[in-house]
Amino acid sequence: MRMSAQVSDVLIIGGGILGLSCAWSIASSAPKGCRITLLEANTLSSGTTSQAAALLTRARPSHEMARLVATTFDAIDRLETELNESLPLRKVGSLHISTSDLSNDYLTSTESAARSFDLRYQWLNPNQVQPLSPWLKTQKIKSALLVEDDGYMDPVQLSQAYASAARKKGVQIIQGVSIKDLLVSSQGIQGVLTNQGVFEAPQVVCCAGPWSIKLLHDYDVRLGMAAVRSHYWITEVNHALFPSHAPMVIMPDINAYARPEVGGLLFGLRDQQAVYAFPDQIPASVHGFEFDQDPTGLECLEQQWQGLSDLFPALNDIGLAHYISGISSYTPDGKPIIDETSISGLYVATGCSGGGIAISGGVGEAIANLVLNKTTIGSLETFSINRFGAINPLDQAFMVTCALARSQKKSG
Ligand SMILES: Cc1cc2nc3c(=O)[nH]c(=O)nc-3n(C[C@H](O)[C@H](O)[C@H](O)COP(=O)(O)OP(=O)(O)OC[C@H]3O[C@@H](n4cnc5c(N)ncnc54)[C@H](O)[C@@H]3O)c2cc1C
């Protein structure tokens, strides 16, 4: 007997933070009766979302990016109201420090971004930094800017909040359904073929994270992004060195960031060599995946040890309890892709370049406006799918370009 197709008005591929935020945002503005379905191959937020350090930094040199993050903070407030519970947003602030003249521009542009978004911020002297972040060797610091309104939040809990609020608005979320093919006609997208039959819909939003590259490439939709390594370590617990109220610390001179993590310090280093994976190397589950280059991250740690331990001398004595190596979907300019594709009715939201948790609210809102044909405040041109010209995401040289965008990232 032939299984009959399930029919929806909007179908979302992927139950990571972006799929869930899109589902919630679309359901928030859609006309009554709009049938929205989200399909996730594994379990919700088990993909790259589960690996995030989840820094939510708002003061960004790009106004468009800063606006996406601001919308996430608004979304968190709205989710708390809709769910009638408080979410574990740790509003500890972000401390941006320079240890050389090279990062002066970075600090000044962060300050002007904070000012233009009306965020609370202040310049601190080393004596003021010490009690906030006892692990930092403050003699090395030339200037320090504290953006007080920033914070971090468990990425799985934020995703679950989007999911619960979306379900309350009637979104159907189905796990264990893997999209095998897109159903495309001359009119545009018609739906998807999955391991559980056909799901029809005239509008489909692809939020399949790094898996999107291959899924869409088969239909000649070329996403300008690559699967690039993001990784961090977590030290052993030391409450005196890493108090829970300590701010996140962004260290552009040494390509590093840090934040407290249950009594230890979580610190991430941006690879200075290109570390990336080919799309067909990405397994269904990202956990335990090792990149071909420097698979254990030790080369990177050794290379950047001196700079890091100059600022964090206790690193020479304290143990490292955990190492998390994850996959980020990086574009050459470090900005996401939020757009309708060349297939009518097929949209894409991915390429978050290590910032998908922070921008999740803004991406959801932008996709909802596209799908529902509403106006977005500000232009989405910055995030257009065609902005990189004729690229081939399966070309190794292009992947290196994307990986270098990560190496050069300075902000949180
Ligand atoms: C180590 C690390 C640190 C990070 N730190 C930060 C940070 O500090 N701040 C920040 O904002 N961001 C950070 N990020 C980035 C952030 O994790 C990502 O940008 C974000 O999680 C992307 O979410 P997503 O929904 O696009 O992807 P994912 O969470 O990967 O979701 C995609 C989903 O699609 C599903 N899927 C794929 N193919 C199919 C298919 N064919 N059928 C059905 N389902 C499918 C997958 O199973 C998966 O669940 C970090 C990332 C890493 C790896």
C-alpha cells in the first residue's frame, strides 16, 4: 500500500537552533491555520548546536549582524513570557582586551557598535579587571572594554525553549525523519522525500547546518560555505580563579575567547591553519568526529600556548578536563546565508560562522519575513546567497578561504 503524503504549508529541514527559531518565528507571525512542520534526522539540537560555547556578543562591527543578535535577546524575553519560565541567560558581560596596538581598531569599533546599539559599556583599568577575572595577568593588558549587556546561555536549553514555544503555537516537530531528496518541479519546491515517505509543502526552509552544502548542491544550489573546525578546552574546576560571575573575555591579539564553565574556564582558540572537512566526510552524528588536519587539536594548542599562557599563567599548572572539537559552517565573510534560493519557495538559513546561537532570533525573524512575504527592518542583502559569485563549495581552495575567515575572526 502506498503511504499517503503529509501536507504542510511550510516545512523546515533540521532541528538545530536555527530550524527551531525559524519554526517559532514563522508560527508567531503566520496566519491562523498555517500548517508548519519541522523534520529532524536525529534528535533536536543534537547537531552542531550541542557543541557551541554560546557566547552572545551584541557589539559587533557589522550593524546587520548586531541587529540579528539584538533580536535574539528580544526573543529570549519573549520566550520567557510565552513559556512562563526564566531561561538561564548568564548576563556576565563581555570583556574585550587588547595586549598590543594591533587590536586598537577592534576595540574602538566594538565601542562604537556598543554605543550605536545603546548598550551599557565602560573602559576598565587593569586594577578593575583583576577582581572580575582573577585568572588574567592584567599587567599584559593595554586596554579593556566591558560590554555589560552581553552574556552566554546553554545552547540546548535555548533551542528547547524555541521548540516548546513553537509547539505551543501548533508547529509539528518530528524527529528521526531524514530528508533524502527534494521534490522540485518547474514551479519550484513541492516538498521532500524522506525515510518516512513524502512530505509536501510549497515552501521549504533548509536549516540543515553543514549538511545543507551537500543536500542543496545536488540541486545546483551552491552554498558559499564550508565545514570548518571550531574547538575549545575546559579546565579543571577552580572557583577562586574562575568565579561564576566572571565576564566572557575576548582576546583578539591571541585569537582566543574564554568564559566561566561550571567552576572551570572554557577557552577557545581559532586555528591559524585551515582545518576543514569535505561535505561528504560529515557523519550523521558530529560527536567524536575528527578532522584530517591536527585531529586532536594539540598542534593548535601548542602553537598558541605561549600567547595564551602569557595572559593566563595558571594554564601551566591547571589540568584540562575536556576538549570539544566541533563543526562550524563558515562563509568567506563570516556572515550567514539567509535567502530564497534559485528554486522558488526553497529558502536557506545557515553559514552561521561560529555565531548561530547569538544570531538565532534574528535569523528566525528574517526567514519568517521572507516566507510570509513581510518586510524586514534593514536589508537582507548582506546575507544573500549569491554574494560570493560563482563558487563551488566542493572545491578545496574555496574551503580554505572559508577556514581562513575563521582564523581571522577577532570578535566573540
Ligand atoms: C565548538 C563550537 C563553538 C561555538 N561557539 C559558538 C558561540 O560561542 N556562539 C554562537 O553563537 N555560536 C557558536 N557556535 C556555532 C553554533 O553552534 C552554530 O552556528 C549553530 O549551532 C548552528 O545551528 P544550526 O541549526 O544551523 O545547525 P545544527 O545544530 O547543526 O542543526 C542542523 C540540524 O539539521 C539536521 N539535519 C541535517 N541533515 C538533515 C536531513 N537530511 N534531514 C533532516 N535533518 C537533517 C541535523 O541532524 C541537525 O540537527 C559554535 C560552534 C562550535 C562547533
